[in-house]
Amino acid sequence: MELTIAYVCVCVVIAFYGRDCRIGFWGVLLSSVLLTPVVVFYGLLGLKPAKAKPQKETTPTKRWWKLK
């Protein structure tokens, strides 16, 4: 019983770590329960995209209050 609780807690921690991933918290939680949390953790380390800076818009937007 204690091992099951520990396994689920580790799965939740791994899912919390992968909440910014493409599949999100619930996808990581489900995959870590079906696979092992260790495999999913190494997958998240290898596949987690770097945070990219948003590109600036090159064309100015025309707004009615700034037309003067």
C-alpha cells in the first residue's frame, strides 16, 4: 500500500514538472502512470522545448485613436 502511494506521489511530481509541456499535466500524469515516472522524466528532460522569446511585430498596427 505504501509503495502505491509513493508511486502515485512521484507520478504527480513528474506531472507537475511537465505541466508546461505540449501534452500538459494530465497527459504527463497518465503517461507516467502507464510507463514509469523515470522514463517520462528523462523524456521531459530531452524533449522539453526551450522558452522562446516572442518575435516583435514588424508591421505597425493602425488604430483609430493614433491616426493623428
